Amino acid sequence: MSETVTLRCYIRHVRAANICHQGSRAWCQANGVEWTDFLTNGIPAQRLLDTGDPIVYRVVQEAIKESTDGQGQ
């Protein structure tokens, strides 16, 4: 059986990408992302990429880097 894993981005990836916390919160509000849900559960990387906002690529890159380094949540 094949298991599909969805890459998720968390606030730690935002911090690692050196993006400010307040700006991230405003971004979530502007893009229909529930802030507290994001803090608790993260967000699928693809949902971020689908916004087309170039700044999210830095966050996704941090999540990819973490996953390839074998680090967990």
C-alpha cells in the first residue's frame, strides 16, 4: 500500500524563513487562512503555493529542507 504524505508548513517554517510574525498573521487574514488553525495544525504547502504569492516559496523551502533533513515536528 502506498501512502501519500502532504507537506505541511508551520509557524516554525515562517520563523526559519525570517518572515515576521505580524506580517504572517496579516497574510493569513488576507488569504482566508484561520490564524489559530495555522498555528495548531499548519497548512498544506500546496495551498500556500496556490496563492501565487512569491514570499510563500521561502516558507515552503524551509518545510522541504526540514523534511529532507529528517526532522519531525
